[in-house]
Amino acid sequence: MISNQILQNTIDGIHGITRVDLCVYDTEGKALVTTFSETEEYSDAVLAFLDSPADNQEVAGCQFFKVSEDNQLEYIVLAKGTSNDAYMVGKMTTFQMQGLLTAYKERFDKDNFIKNLLLDNLLLVDIYNRAKKLHIEANVKRVVMIVETKHEKDNGALETLRTLFATRTKDFITAVDEKNIIIVKEVKTTENYEDLERLARTILDTLNMEAMSKVRVALGTIVNEIKEVSRSYKEAKHALDVGKIFYSEKNVVAYNNLGIGRLIYQLPLPLCKMFIREIFNGKTLDDFDDEMLSTINKFFENNLNVSETSRQLYIHRNTLVYRLDKLQKATNLDLRIFEDAITFKIALMVVKYMKYMERVDY
């Protein structure tokens, strides 16, 4: 159905040009939008017209018109007056509303098609047939972006995004659950992943400022055909989940930048537990104090640079070396050796993954 705001804007515009008062009723005789106040006095006439087989009729000093879509009655239009001008304005309003209904129906059909496409609910032959019917190009590059909102049913964020993409008629914005807004974006030949990440940051900034919404954005990979859109959607969902575990400080996460986190996310938990027992010699991260953990994290942040790490921790170089030696005795891993550092880094990521999946401390 057309929103009441759109209907009101439509009849206000026509009234402003023609000076003919208008009112739109639903199929139960209730006034939805109007340019005058005394709508109730026409209720009986509207109900009588609803039962009439006529498409338009002059009753009680007004012109009445039925607005239908696919032989289904949707609205009743009332134009005050019995003159030819009132009749013409009523017919014009009816025509305008039928055009709006057609546009909204096509938008609804496209939205429904995109949702089923994302969720793999369509056969391959149906994808191309329905895309052709809805005038959606099949063989163009697209990417799926997921905007995860902090609150469920964040209509403000959804409307802000639709406004942001209003001029991008070949892009689609929809929602398949309560917290995720889906953008299916057509990718131009001149655009690359850097451009898409810049767009994602623009979305973040816009929603933060205009809709006051804290969001995270995940991107799938660019696909070449419409049948592959669901794969890009699954990749974006995967990026969203992996990003929460390993890259929680990032608000924009792309599937092709997940790195080793994407591999760890696919590991079974029993294998992860066995790996951690082997690396830490039966110990857990809880056996390391906060000082040691902060030292390790800072050492990795500085690419295993002893001098820079000790400077940022405000400790003597020998103190850092002592802590690294202490860690080596506990785990048989020397973080100053690249291979051992890689092993320990992976172990830290595996622990993060285990905590996320089981919601318990290890």
C-alpha cells in the first residue's frame, strides 16, 4: 500500500493547482487523507458507492471514483463539486494514484524477488525469468553489503539508507531479519574494493549523524551474475560474524580481508581445544597475568620490534627481554622468532574464537 504521507502530498499538490478539495478513503469507508475537515458527513455516500458497480458516480454534490489495481479495489477518491472541473480533477487524481500503485507494486515485487534471491529460495530458471520480467539486468557486477544496526527494527536507519541511495536506481535496499539491512549494489567497471569500503564508511558516517545509529558494515565479494548474489550475501554474513570475533575494533569488514580469521572460524571446537593444550602445555590464557598479556599484544602491534615495544610500554629493554624469556619458559615459544610468533598469534585468535563460540573462559 502507498504510505499516507505520499497520498497526502499527492492530493495537496493537486489541490494547490486546481483548488478542488479532495479526500481519499480506504475500502472500509475510512478517510485516510484529505484537504478539508468535514469528511464524516460523506461516510454514508462512500459506503453506498462501495456497493455500487459503477467506477465513478456523482453523489451528495461530490464526484466519487474507484481506484483499483489488478481488478482489486484499493481506494475511493472524492472530489468536491459537481462541475466538469471537479470531475476532471477527480479523474486526474485517480490516474495519478493508479500510477503510484503500479510503482509501489513493482517496488514490492522487486523487494520480494531480492529477498528470495538472497535466501536461495529461487530455482535458477526462475531467477532469470523474474529478473527479466522486473527489468533487472542479470549480467552485471554486484556486491552485497550488510548494515548491522545496534537496535532491532531500526526504521530510521533504513529510511536514511533509502534516501542515501535514492538516485541509485539499480541498487536495492531490503531487510531479511530484524537487525540487518541489506544493500545489493551494482558495481561499475571503474569501481574496486577500495571504492566500496569508502562507500561503507560514508554509510557509517551518514547513519551516525542523521539517524543516530551505531552500525557495522560487512561486504561480500563482487559477483558477475545475478545468480551469484546469494553467495556474496553469505560472504558478507560470514565477514560480519568473523569480524565480531577477530576484528571487533573495525566497523567495516570485507570478506576478502578476513585473512587467517576466516580459516579459524571454520575449525571444529574439539580441534581448537587440542591445539591450545599443545601450544600452552596444558595452561590457558588465564594463567598469564595482565602485564604479560599487554606485553604480548603490544609486541605484536609493533611487529616484534623490541625497542619500539619497550618504549611504548615505558619499560627498559632488558625488562621486556625478561618477560619474553619468561613466556618462552612457560610455552617453549620465543616470540622474537617469526615462526614461534606466528604460532602464538594463531593461538590467541583460536582462544578468541573458542570464547565467542562457547561463551566461557579458557
